[in-house]
Amino acid sequence: MGLFILLSWALLSDAMVMDRKVKESFVLGTASASCNYDAHYKHHTKYWCRGYFRDYCHIIALTPNSTDRVALKDTGSQFIITVSCLTKEDTGWYWCGIQRDFARDDMDFTELIVTDSRGGQANEFWSGKDSPGNKNRSCRASRIIHKADRSRMSILIICVLLTSLGIIFIISHLSKRRRSQRNRRGK
């Protein structure tokens, strides 16, 4: 009986607790969330996902990996997520979760609200090392690079299409020329 109670407690207990249920930040800013968890889960994979329903959220990043905009840090009792270069499209529901082997993943949620201008609680998401101006410049530079990459890709696609059309034209022209030469020989 004691084993059943212990097993039930381990499988059904809430091991993950988000620090706050609503986060606010601003466009090009940074938002952080911290999820505290039982030390028993320190070697389990943690993740950050987006979506209103926990069972259908899209995983954005898993420990120990980070992405360009999402930095993950696992201290052994706290899972810290930092999202940078925010856009209004980042507004939504997010979950931090712990993958569990023989039970449903333990998760807790937060709502992120991204606004156009700094206001309210937005300032608290800046780390002590980074100034807002530096973050804005790096986000803008990143966007400019992405736009430049898209421009290069567009030019490349246009060049490939024009080359393909040129090849088709040449093949068509040569084919007509051969047919007309055959017709002349046949007469």
C-alpha cells in the first residue's frame, strides 16, 4: 500500500511551477520566465513550447539546446527561459515542461503579451548586463540580415528562372531550325 501511495505521488504531483502567469514586454525587447521544479527532475529534459492547450503546444526549444532567440538555462532546480528580439506575433500562451518517462509531462503555463512601446512591467525583463539600446540594435541588425538573405534568395530565384527560360528558348529555337532544315532536304 505504501508503495502505491509513493508511486501515485511521484506520477501525479506538480513538479513544475511557473514564476508568474502573465508576462509583458515590448517589441524588440526580451522576456524571461523561470519555472521551479523538484530536484528529482534535474536530469530530465525540459522544454519551452507555445500553444493554448498543453497537449497541442509546439515545442520551440529543448534543454540543453537554445535557439537564435530562445536561451535555455537549467540550474538543477529552476528552468530559465529568455526570449529575445520579441515581435507582436510572439504574443500568446507558452508552457515550460519536464519530460517524464512513465507519466504525463509536467507543465505550467504563462501568457506573454508583447506591446509596441515600453510600459508597465516591461523593464524588469532586461538583464543587468545588456542595455535596451544594445538589444534593439542587435535585433534590428538581425532583421536586416534576414531581409538581405531574402533579397539575395529572390535574386537567385529570378536568375534561375531567367536561365531556365533562356535554355528553353534556345532548345525550342534549335528544334525549329532542325525541322525546317529537314523539310528543305525533303523537298
